[in-house]
Amino acid sequence: MSTDAPDAAAVLAEMNALRSRSRRLAHGGLWLPSLVLAALPLLSIALYRDPFSSISDTGGVIEYPYWAGLPERQRAGLGSYLFWLVAAPLAVGLVAQWYRHRERRHGVRVHWRVPVAAGVAGLLCLLALFAAPTGRHGLGSAPYALSWWQGLLTPLLIVAAVTVALGVVERSTGIIVSGAWMAALAWQFCATGRVGGLLGWQSWALGGGSGPALGGQLTLLGLDRPAPALLLISLPLAVVGAYHAGRARKAG
């Protein structure tokens, strides 16, 4: 029995090592899909007429649905719509091909069809936005009234949904949180009708708990402008992707 015990321990250690290696191989490729999805909102910065300025400074009119992604002046509504209609399928296709490549090369399998299916469903929702109510609202010095349903009229929610699905299949809390962060900020900015828009309770909390909770706008670090706001929306996902890319490089 004294001879068998070390052998059993060695076999168990080897099995644990194999399981650990299999997990690393199976989930070692999530860095590329993460960075691809993080790149979509950043690339959409080019859709805005003045990505480093805010219409709130001078007042104006914003149309919805927010085809560019955020409630700001865009170069062309049709151009914004075509961007998402082309860029989103390309990103989803790249993710699918990446996982298929890893299956053939490493013999490991991830349920990658789940985020791909989420992307296809998101594209159908993007097409459905054509049937959504359209309109415009003005921006002045006073905070714009909260509109829950207008917060849904943005393609950024599609990217967020695919990100959350990716995090679930990859068992990555960081990816899931990044997707939830993206969805929350995109919805909030569109629901308030202004980039950097704050909900009532947020402005009340930032004001030290005094005064009425009427909402407001966050201007710190230029977050009332499309480019810094989109950077903030994408930053957690980009950081998680870069972290896993570094781990994959060391392991490779």
C-alpha cells in the first residue's frame, strides 16, 4: 500500500495538470474577441461630426434612434447605420473564424456559437430599429427628461449583449462585467438624451446628497463628448482583453 499511495498521488497530480492545461487552451483565446468587440465603439468615433466637442455647449437638436450610438451630432444617419450593419457582422464573423481556427489547431472547443447567435439576434434588432419611433429633441442648459425607451435605440447595446454572452461561455467575470458596464452607460446616455448624462440619484449623490434629484451631466475629463465617452465605455473590455493577451503570450 505504501507503494500504491505515491503512484495514486502522482496520477491525480497529472490529471489536475491536464485539466488545468485544457482550461488554459480552451479559454486562452478570449483576448482576440474581447479586443475586437472593444474596437467597435472606438471605431464609431469617426461617425460623429465633432467627436471632441459637445452640442450641450451651444444647444441644438438631436435625432433618434441614435444610429451612431450616442446622442450627439453625426456626420450622416445613413452612414452610421451602414457602419454598424457592416462592422458588426464582420466582427462576429471574425470571432467565429477565430474559434474555429482554435478548434482545429488545439483540439479544444468553446461554445462560441452562443455569442455569435447573440450577434445575429442583435443584427435583427438593428434592422428592427428602422421600425422604431423616430423624432428629435433639443438640448439646452437644463437636463433633458429621462426616456427609458429611447435608451434602447442604440447599436451599442448589441455590442454589449454579445460581450456578455462571450463572458458567459468563456466563464470570465471580467468580460461579463465589461459588457454590463457598456450596456449601462450606453443606455443611460441615450435615455437622458445627452452624452455624459446623469440620472437623478447620481447627480444627487455627486452633489453630496443635497438639492433635488433632477439629473445633470458629467463633464469631468470631457465625458460629455463622444470620443472620451466611448473610450470610457470600451475601456474595461479593452483592459481585460489586453490582460488575457499578455497571459496567452506568456503561456504560448
